[in-house]
Amino acid sequence: MAKKFEEIKNDLEFKALQEIEGLDPVDLLKQAGGPDPNPDPPPTDPPPTDPPPTDPPPTDPPPTDPPPTDPPPTDPPPTDPPPVDPVPKPADPASASHDGFLKEIFGERYKTMDEAKSANIVGALDEVDTLRQEKTTWEEKLAAKPKTNFANDEVALFNEFVKETGTHDYGIFKKINSAEVATMEPMEAIITKYVLDHPEQAGKEEQVRKYFETKYNVDPNQVDAADLESNKVPMVADGATAKKALQELKDKLKVPEVADDPSTPKEMTPEAKATLESGWTNVGKNVSTALAKLSIPIKDGKEPLLDYEISESELKEMADFVKGYAVENQLELTPENSKMVSTMVYNQLMINKLPDIVHSVFEKARTLTEEEVHAVYANPSPDRNKDLPPVAPIPTQTDLEKQQQEIFDAEMKEM
């Protein structure tokens, strides 16, 4: 956008041009769109003229001329002088000084005053300002460019976590990534490290906690205060070791940077793309079928408390995501890639649906009778709210959990 005269007239570069000897500042002001400092004067009435002369009074007649005589002899007409070579005009020392001054300012761009006068200097200044604005715009766009090819940095970091640990549980990654390891309680660090090493215990952190409270004998309800601090000594030492391992893992998790000039990904042929889309379409359908109902268990329950159903629109969106994500990233159709994408979808689904699931569990619990509570929740003691909690054994999978795991593994193999 062209700059207005009010913006240009205060520009330092424009003022410097006006002060160059030999450049007409009036002409520069006109080029910049300013007012003419020497406008033509307004027309005025012509000055009054003298009155016409009156006839003079009559006078005596003039004397008569003498009689004509013979004309005197005339000289011959003069001849043209011979041509003379023009004398060269001496160089103007001021002009040479101006040319040197221009060269000092503009280099080789304007070599003479005539070139500077004929140049559209105001337009050049305006073009420079436009280019500066465009440069700033492109720098902002480059700064906002995503650093990876993933949807966001957290997904890219989760991908690095899976490659580093082989663990596909998003909840474990979320806990480690969001935690301040240095300030973690020793027991929290021990539990997190244990679940990281044993992914099958994900979601059973309370059972794992009771196991370690028993192991270190640090349950405040079972041990008096005098012995509690002594029993915490080995737990604090093991907690420090666990925190060191967790911090080392967290330090390894870095968002990969895209190269400055990444090579163009190999474009798939239409046939290869169609084959990949067909294969991952089937995987997407299998994933949506397997996750159509989420079985929600309850601690020590004989069977799932409820089956949370996913809507048809969400299942279709899930299947489309699996196909689109895999094709866009050109993932080879392998069991490892299928399991990775399926686990990612399952973890994200559980996170998104957690508030609704908790609400469904609450509504379900409100409708249970006392007999139904006994049938669902395996605690036959009539004084169950007063008795002491049993010593928790080493966490193991129940028959129902093993059966659910086998069904899930079988469904994943069919993909």
C-alpha cells in the first residue's frame, strides 16, 4: 500500500534526499504527493492604462525638403566569417562533487545527478517499506510452523515414549510427562515406576499402593507413629532410585525437530494408496467394533458394573480417523502398527469419555438395591464398613481380567 505524504515527509531518508545539493526539493515534494510550495498567483485585474492622447494644436507647416541629389556610392555586402570550432565548456567542479556524494550514498545505483533526478525515489522508498512488511509476515508464519508432522507436540512426545519404552498406555505417559519428578513423593515415584515396568497393572494403582504399603509396613492405620518413620527409611531410598529412573526417561523424551529443508515424502502411486486405504479401512472397522462397548469393571467385582456404549457417529468417526491417520503417515499395514494405532484410539477414547463414564457409574450405583450390591461387589461381611481392610496380595489378574485380555488380544490379531 502506497504511503501517504504525511507519513513520507517525516521519513529520515526522505529528508536526507532533500538536503542533497543538486536535487530539487520542490520536485521531490511533488513526487511524494505534497502541495506545490510555489503555486501560480491568482489572476488580478490589469493595471489602468493612460487615457488616449488628444490631437495637438495646429502648428505651422514644416519646411519643404531640399531637392534630391545623387545617392552616395554603397559599400559591397559583408561576407560571413569562417566557421570557428566551439570552445568546450569547462567542467563544473560542483557537479563532480555532487556525483561523488551520490556515489558515497547510493554506491553504483545513481552515478550522476541527472539519474537521481529522473529516478522515482519516493516509489523506491515505498517499495522498501512494503518488502519489510512482507518479510516480517513471512517470519511470523515460519515461526508458527509446527515442529513435527504430528497433530501436536504432545502426540509427537507420546510417539517418542512408545519407541523408548515399548509401553502403549497413554495414561502412564501422561502421568510421567505432567509430573514434576523432583518433588514427587517417594511412594508415588515407586508406584509410577512399577506400573511403567508392568503395563498390565495400569489402572490398578490403588492395589499397587496397598502392596507397597504392606511391603514397607508404612500404612498409618496399621503402624504407630514411632515405628512409621523408621519403616519409611527403605521406602525413601527406593523412592529416590525410582525418581532418578523416571527423570532419566523424561529427559530422553524430546519433540523431534523437522529438518530445515525436509525431503519431499515419496508420493504413493494411486494403486499403492488404494491398497493402503483398503487395508486400514478394515482395521478401522475392527477397532470400532471392538470398542463399541467399554466394559467398566469395579474393584473386587464378580462382573463388569456396566457396559458403556459408544454412539454410531463416534464409531464412524473413530474408523475414519484410523484410516486417515495411517494413510496420511503412510504407515505400513503390520500387526505392530495396527496395535499402536488401536491403543492410541482406545486411550484417547477413555480420556474423552471419562466424565460420561463416571456419571453412568454414579447413576448405576443409585439404582442398586442392597441385594444387588452384594451380588456385584464381592464383600459378604455385614460389618463391611467397620472391619479392617485385608492385607493386599501381590497384584494379579483375575479370571475375568484374563478373559477380557485374551478377547482383546484375539481381536487385535484379527486386524
